[in-house]
Amino acid sequence: MNTQKQKTPFPIVRKYLIGDSTYIVQATVKKHATEDAVCKVRRLILNDLKKERIKQ
């Protein structure tokens, strides 16, 4: 009989300062994730840069 409680992972919060922008990233681990945190942050930053280029 398994009496262990399932642990809920606590989110990991990191603050990144890149250029003049500050990014606050809250990460949790999911079993079926398709990308890791590094890939996601990179994608978010690239999307943000694309939006800035369109505005100009």
C-alpha cells in the first residue's frame, strides 16, 4: 500500500534583466511538457523583439 502523498511542485520564480527589459519567469514542471524553460524564454523574447520591429 502506497501511503505517500503526491508532492505538488512549487513554482520556480526567476528574474531576468535583458537590455532594458525585465522578464519575470514562473516555472513549474509538467509531465507532458514539449519545451523546457530555456526554449520557452528564448521564444518569448524573440516574439517580443518581433513585435517591437513591427511597431517601428
